[in-house]
Amino acid sequence: MENSTTVSHDENYDRIAQAISFIARNVYNQPSLEEVAKHLNLSPYHLHRLFCQWTGVTPKRFLQVHTLERAKALLSESRSILDVTNSLGLSSGSRLYDHFIHIEAVTPGEFKMKGAGLTIECAIHDTPFGQAFIATTPRGICNFSFPANLNLDELMFDIEKRWPKATLTRNQTSTHKVVKEMFSEFKESNGPLSLYLSGTNFQINVWKALLQIPPAKLVSYAQVARTIGYPNSARAVGQAVGKNPIAFLIPCHRVIAQSGTLGGYHWGTIRKQAMQSWETARYE
């Protein structure tokens, strides 16, 4: 087997391109690391290390993501979960379940049903940081944002694209209770507000890390990257932070640039600064 450290930068790039192509072509056969390495005339150890260096993920994770995308396409064709499991060369339905839970944060059944039986209540409310759109389910808040366009019909349509079979309703009363609790100094409930999230495994890990940042405290994207075990992925962390579907409660406003500057914010840097000041006044 060839040692990957003895070849040039361009040759290593070609190796990984070949590995990606091989995995994508053979996703239905679920190739092992050893099989991919043999195809490239590399040892499994060197392939794993090289693949991580160039893509930022392991070969196993790359295969899982491709498997999930194929599974989603097959489920969208009304194929049964058992049929999809067999078509993708997975040993059992539990493996397909794990792929969805770990990468999409929903079960295969929930994805296939596309929200059937789920009621989502939506409304627009005033907050300390301007008008916000909120969408809640019995399992928790699924969206809270400060969109520039506050047309409720269009905002609900965006939610409907994610969950096309869910029942969407306008409910100013029940959603107001949630918004009031979000910004109340004295919580009225017996526990924390629940969140109902869907995202990639990496995004979910980033969002979980953000939830651990105390109010009025600031951390850098690099610190978040180290927290989730990917110290060289500050840029990817920034992208995941930008896709946070629940503003304020998942406190991406507490993440700043490594230099100490404010950094960007999906809902505007002025709003980000206002949130930081609001928390400082209450918690410091």
C-alpha cells in the first residue's frame, strides 16, 4: 500500500476525488473503509486521515450523508421503510433510523409523513428586538425569526415547504404565551421551553453547544468548534450558526469573531448588539 504522505498535494486531491466518486457510485453496496482504501491502493489508516484532512468529515460520515440523501429520495417515491432499507444495503431498519436521527434529527417515519398529524401554530409578535415570527408544535418551538418580510402567509408557506402535510394554523393567543415566556425575567413555566429542531448532525451539535453559553457571556466561533470536537471547523461552525432556525433561544448572538469584533448575524448586527446589551443589563 502506498503511503499518502509520499505523494504530492495534487495527487492527494485526486485520491480524495476518486474516493468520493467511488463512495457515491457504490452507496447501495455500503462500501467499507477497507474496500474504498483498496480501490485507491491506500491503507485504511491513511485514507481515513487524508479524507478527514480534505473534506472535514470521515469516510463513514460521508457515506452516511449520501445514504440519507438516497433514502430521502426513495421515501419521497412512497417506498416503504423496509424497501428503502433493503435497497440501500443496510442491515436493518434500525440503521436507517440512526442515519435519520443523527443527521436529520427526525425519524424516517416523520420524514416520510412530512408532518402528517402534526399541528403547527404560527403568528407574528412584538418583542424587545422588533417583530418576530414564531411557529410552535406540541413538541416545541420549530421556528423563531426576525424576517425582513413579515407577511404571515409567506412565512407560513416557508414552514409548509418543510412539513407539507402538517396542519398550519394562526394562533395569536397560544404563541403569545410562548413569546412572553421567552423574554420574561420571571419564568412562568415549571421547566425550560422545548425546541423541535431539524438539521444535520453537525448543525445540531453546534446548536447544542450554543445552548451551553450562559446569558451575557460571549464566545468565538473557534471556541465553539473546539467544544464540539472539530477545532479546525470555525468557518463551518459559522455557517451552522447562520442556519439556526430559532433566534434568541439558541443564542447565536453570543458568538463573536476570534478578533473580538461583533461578527455577522443573520438578523442584523444592530439586533445582535441589542440582544447582547439586553442580556448584560439583566445578568451582570
